Amino acid sequence: MTTFSKSQRHAQIAFFSRFQQDHLMQGWAYRLIADEMAQNLNPAFRQDVLDHFSAVNSPIQWHQHSNHALSSQVCCVNFLAPLMRRPETLARVIGSALGITTPKMLPVGRNAGDDIFVDFEWIGRESYLGEWPRTAGPTRGANATSADAIVRMADPEGTITTILIEWKYTESYGTPLDPKGNPTRLCRYIDKAFAPDGPIRADIGLTVSDFFWEPFYQLLRQQMLAWRMEKAKEDGASRVMVLHISAAGNATLHRVTAPALQSFGNDAFDVFRSLLANPSRFHATSIESVFRPVVTELIANDPADAWASYLIGRYTFLTSADGTPHPADIILGHS
């Protein structure tokens, strides 16, 4: 376990100490029993999120460890789900993430009869990567390439951009994928990865199997999904990009794990971007740089803001000046 993940584990233990002991798994101070998974969500928005994920027309699968305090999916939902109905705040967040003038956000769907501006576990409108079951409909969030979240925006000229958001919290990687699955992976993606039929440059001597290390395997699949969504002009989008958001303190996540890619640089996300035929379709940034300015301003104007106050109270790294473990963790002796 990395220094960052240790500090966040202890920060979450402190946060979970407010729960009754019978809400927690025996022997765990930061994992809820399955029936209490909902306690992992911001209470001000909890029911709206649960209703949305269980919608009959398009149910979304919670990940296996959604009852865990360090769940990336839960972290993503706690940051973004409250903005499903706050397009102005979402616009500031996306503008901050991409370093652009505050964009106009467009609906991505409907919930309880209203437009929503964020959705989760997006797999596309079609089986672009040939992953969907032949005899049944796909499940968002399981057994198919999906983005943690999706938003859409329009520039002043009316050009629509879809943004697939991948979210990381305390993850780190270092081992290759189980080779038993490689024949299926090769068969499925070999004709979808490289230009002109995919997003990766074809002139740098790489093969699909060179990406069979996380986080590169996931990055490749999401970029292929974005490439094919753009080619299909899904929902009128002229451009589809992947936005990778992770905690700045999680330096281990940036390791270049795949041996064949190590000669391209020493930062995983810089390396991946350099491999793309169109690098503008991928952007990586930190949770802190994206959300801190917006959250700080909201708290200054309204300390009781249910979204901003929950994030600061739970995800302590957000208010650390440089993305390192929050001083509260050091005081607790967990640095």
C-alpha cells in the first residue's frame, strides 16, 4: 500500500467513525456491510443517485467494492452525481479540467422527468468494441468497456464534444494482465486499436499486447470507445475525448508499467497521450486542480453547501495545498 493510499485509508477511517458499529463489516473500520452500502454516498443526494442507478430502462451496476471507503466509483459519484442537476457548477468544473472558457453543458439523459448533465458507467449506444452479449442487452458498469462518467458540452460555434471521464483515487498497478485472457483480447481489439481504424499511432512499432498492463489496457479500451463514438457521431458529437482525473497525491499511479512503453517517457498519462494519432482526444489532470477552486469559492459563499462541504469533510486531500496527504492525516500519525 502506497503512502497516499495509507493516508487516505486513515482519513476514511476517521470519517467512517461516525457510523454505528453494526453498519461496518466485522474487523473493518472502512468497509460497510453490503446492506449499508448507501451510507457511502453523500446523504443530501443519496436517494437521487440510488434511483438513477436502479432505473429500469438502463440500470447501472455498482462495482464489487462499492461498500469500501476507498472505492473510486463511489468517489467519482460523490464528486459528480450532485452536479447532474447543477449544469452551471458542472460547467465551471469542466472548464477548469480542460483549461477552457466555461463551456455550455448539454444534457446527457433524463432522470425523474428532468434533464441530467452527468451520467455514469457509459458504454456507448452500440457495441462499438464487440463486447456486448449476443443474446442479452449490455449491463452498464459490468463486462464491457465503460467510462466512469460522461458529460457533453457545446462551444460557442455549436460544436458538440462528448467527454468520457475516467476516475482514479488510490489505485496503483504493476503486474501484467492474466495471460489466459490474451487470446480473447487480441481477437477483439487487434483491428480496432491502430490508425487508421483506431486511436493509436501505427508508425511506432507497437502491438495490442504491449498494452496488456494496467492502467494502459483500460486507457486503450476507453480511447477505442471514444474513437468509435466519434466516428459514429453519437448523439451529434463531432468530437469525443477521454478526460482522466485522479488524485495528485497518488504518484504511484503515474508509473509506466508496460515494459514496451517505458522508452516513451516516465509518466503513464503523458506516454499514453504521445501514442495517440490525435493527442487532443486525451487529457489527464488531478482532482485537486479541477475541483479545489470551485469548492473553495462555494464554501466561501455558502459554508453549508451540501456538495462542497461533504467533499471537504470526507476527501481531505482536496484541501491540501500541494496534493500531498492532508495535515490531519499527519496529526493522526498516518503520514
